[in-house]
Amino acid sequence: MVVADWLRLALPLGLIASFGLVVAIGYILHGRYTFIALHSWEGLARYAAAMAASLPLSTGLIWIFSRVLCWPMPIAAPTATFAMLAVNFTTSRWAIRGHGSDGAGSEAW
């Protein structure tokens, strides 16, 4: 986002570019080091979808904790963060490792 601002890109374009970069780097690093799995286009698509779902889910959790349950923000935000840590780990593992035991998708690369 900092580079996008420096390049004077519109905010939506900067968000899209940042998301694409973070997803690509995150997928490669998680596949190589966290979950030790072969990369595949199918896995990348699952990972991108899982990461795209994270923002509305975390926003919803903060809203529920702070507005519905009336928790103070110093409690609501960290609780949502820790919940999202578990969600992101689980969805990343599903996305990268897929359904097979060897972690390979249909077209490994």
C-alpha cells in the first residue's frame, strides 16, 4: 500500500495489487515452509479465496464482539485477531495441502 501510494495509484487499485502480491508470496512461503507441500494452481485459487474471505470475516467478528456483545475495543480487537489466526491457519492448510496426503494439487508446479 505504501508503494501504491507513492506511485499515486487509486486506493482500489492499490488494494488489488497489494492483495495479489501478499497472496502470491504467502502461498509460496506457506507451501514451502509452513505446510511443506507442492504448489498447484488449484491450491493457489483456494488460498486466494480463503484470504479474500478473511477481511469480511474479521470485520464481522469485531462488529459482533464490539457492537452486539458490547465488549470494549481493547478486548474485541485482540479476540478477533486470535480467532482469525486460527481461521487463517486452518484455511491456509486446507488451501495449500488440499485433500491429498502428499499436498499436491491436480497440476503441481
